[in-house]
Amino acid sequence: MDQVKWITHNKHTKHPLKEVYKNSKFECKICKCNGKEMRFRCDQCDFNIHSACATCPVSLSSFTHPEHAVELMERPNLAHKCHLCQKPITGMVYRCKLCKFFMHPVCSEFPEFLFKHVMHPPHTLKLQLMESSKCDVCDKSCKHWRYFCGICDVHIHVGCLSSKNNISEDDEGGFGEVLGVTILGEIASVIAGSIAGG
């Protein structure tokens, strides 16, 4: 039987937060982005946060910005977008002060490489920033970051990796309506399956 996971968080000191799975959308109280399914929650206060936001370090190094480490900060005073998903920054964010690079904590969780993903099992997919092209799953434009196979010239929106996520025409980054959580869960399942399968 799985053990229930509880955490304390400095953004909600009244009660501990319980890791729960609910098939409903929520707004993360840390990064202010939408989420769905797995989260840390306080039922008494209706307080929900992404699992990634609950445990994010104060600084990290990322392949998405290899020049410098990024630091966790409160919402910036000026309007900015996440460099990965292109959604507005309205809550806590990772920032490189020197380069003015911003990234949601949940976006920092995406792996650089996907091996044997169901959308393109023959080759490894790499998350990278590229010029605009068509997504090979939904046939809509990939304008920024996407998973890419250089051997087959396959481009896939991050949001299109999940069968549960829809990419709309105004979704500039192609990450889908529910940022990160559903996709990351499916990626973790695929990675675990490929490791178990050899």
C-alpha cells in the first residue's frame, strides 16, 4: 500500500500539504499556472501547488539556459513570459538576472531527452529551441521549444506528447492548456516503462 506523502511549505504555514491525485484543474498558488491531477493540497484552505513547485530548489542549472544558473524569485514587477512555454509569469519563477531569462518551476522539470516515447519510438527526442515549423502530431505551428528528432526531422509540441492535452491556435509555446503536470506524468510513465522493458 502506498504511503501518503505530506510536506510543509513556507507559502502555506497554517497546515501541512498532502500529495493527492484529483482529476480536476487547479491554479498553483506558487507559480499561478494551471495544473491538473497530481498536486500538494490543503483541503481546509483549498490551497493547491504543483509537485514541482512544492520541491523546487532556490537555484538550479538547466540545459535550457546553460550560460548561468537560474534563481527562484517572487513574481517580477514587469511583465515577462516564460522562455519555454511562452505563458505569462504571474507567480514565482526561475530567473537569470544577467540574461533576463525566465522559466516557470514546472517548465524546469521537462527532461532534455526522451527515449522511446510513444509519439516517436525509433529515436531519441530532444527538447530544444528552434525556428518555426509544423508539429508532426497536430499539424499546427511549432514556434519555440519542442521535442525534435534530427534523424527524421520530427517536431512535436510539448503539449502534444500527452493524449490529454489540446494545443489551441493561440497557444504560442505549444505546451497545452494544463502546464506540465499531465505531460510530465506521462513522460515519467514512459521512462519507467522503457527502463523496465530494457
